[in-house]
Amino acid sequence: MVNKNKLQKVFFNTLLWFKENIPILLWVVLLISMLKHTLFFWYFNNLNDNVFWVLIADIIWSISAGNPINSYIIVSWVWDINSKIILITTFLVAWVTVWFLQIPAEIYFFWKKFAFKRNIISFLLAILIWLSVYFLIKL
């Protein structure tokens, strides 16, 4: 049986956490939403699968991060309009793993060194995964 006082304490601590952290999370979500909607249509309509455009796409999708559930829905739609698998791979990996706009929130919740290392490693891995898919398809 849970002690009533302990349950109240946990509840109020959770409310306090939300009160302190909701503004940070809200600004991150708003920035991501603004960028995501403006860049999404440009990306799938104007890109080729050469190295320059894929690097540009990785930078764009690294800035406008998203969650995996939405990306699966977006990819199914993009697949239906016959977009290239290389562009879809770049989009998925960069959008789900690299979150440059969320660095202030990551620094706040974790620490600066972790936030920057995680994002840089994820960005480099997104490019490496794109290169792997590119060369596998070209074989």
C-alpha cells in the first residue's frame, strides 16, 4: 500500500517539474513545428541524390527533428509518390536521431558535453548510413 503523504509529495514534485520545464519543451516543439512544415515539401520536391544535396538535406532534417511515429507515416506517404529510397533513408535517419534545435533542452536536462557529442555523432552516422545505402543500391 502506498502512503498517502508520499503519493501527494510525488504528485506535487511532478507538478513542480512540469511548471519549471514546460516552457523549455514548448519552445523546442514550436521551433521544430515551424521548420518542419516549411522544409518538408521543399525537401521531397527539389532534391537529387548527389552528395551536396544529401548533406543539405541532412542539415535541414537535423535541425527539424521529429519523432519516429510521425516519420513512419511520412515515409509511407513519400513512398507512395515514388520518392527515391536514398532520400527517404536520409530523411529518416537525420530526422529521428539528430536534434540540433533541442540542444538547449538537452543541455538543461543532461549536460553540454553529452548533448553536443550525441548530436555530432548522430549527424555523422546519418551521413554514413546514407553512403552505405547509396553504394548498396548502386551495386
